[in-house]
Amino acid sequence: MAALKILVIPGSVRTGSLNARLAAVAVKELALLDVDVTQISLGDFPLPIYDGDLEAKSGVPGNAVDLKRMIGAHHGVFIVSPEYNSSVPPLLKNAIDWVTRVRDRNETFGQVFRERAFAVGAASDGKFGGLRVLMALRQILALGCGATVIPQQVALSFADQAFDDMDRFKDERDALMLRATMRQLVDVAQQMM
């Protein structure tokens, strides 16, 4: 059997992003589970704001094609998103919107989403840990794109105080939450292979 591959996508490119820190910790956790892990930055895939007229005129941008191929090269995806006004940040939503527009010959809408397992996570300096963005992101992925989104998720509350100087969790409960989510993602991704 081929090695399991998991892609980690932080939904923020901001310097010092709590969500990028959470993504980096997830990469370490996944490596302990003996899977091939890749972390990308959406900043490496700049895209214009989705516009149907732009797509009709210019086609799908190459970076959307590249991002879709990156997702397609993995068996599972962990998306870590900040919460903007109780929802998904424009950078992440726009990337998802463009990826849904990329279709190879004989491919159906959302096929790249339907054929792999997804997990969601959020880090917030508030007490809810990004729960509202997790609901919105889960809805976009599952209902909008047809993705299999695992039940377990990471909602890291008070994330500005959650990490030590070596980017490890200070609280073992946070580590256990991430570990359980990553294990479930790996299990479901293996079942979908």
C-alpha cells in the first residue's frame, strides 16, 4: 500500500498567525503517526477574487489548478482557519471557490473534495476557539463541496497563551484534542484509499 499523504493548509498567511502555529504543531503530530505530511501556504497560490465573468474571459488561474493538484496528491487534508466575523476568511474561501472550478476531463464538480478525508481546526485568542468558523467551514466543505469532513475537530481556545517557546502545547488537553483529530483523519483517509 502507498504511504498515506496528508496536506496541512493554514487559512492565514499573517506573520505570527496562531493558526499557522497550530498547523505546524499538527505537522509534527502527523509525522509521529508515520504519514507523509506536507504543509503549504495559500500565499504561494495567489488568486484573484472569484468572478464568473473573469473565469469566462480568462479561464481558471494556473495557481487554482496547482492548488487542486496539490490537494489531489494527498489522501487527507487538515485545514486550520482563523475566524473572521464568525466565518471563514476571504483568502481561504476564495481558494476553495477557485479549486471547485478546476475540472479535468470527465471529472465531476467537487471530485477532488469527495475523494479524500478532511479535518478542520481553528485557533482563537477567545474562549470559543473558533467554533463559529469551524461550523461555517464544515458546511462549505461538506455541503458545498461534498467532502467527507471527520467529526473530530480542533477548537483551540485562548491560543495566544496555548503554546510554549518551542511551539508545544502548554495544556495536555489541547495536545490530546489535536492528537485525536489527527488520528481520526488518518484512519478515515486510510479507509478512503
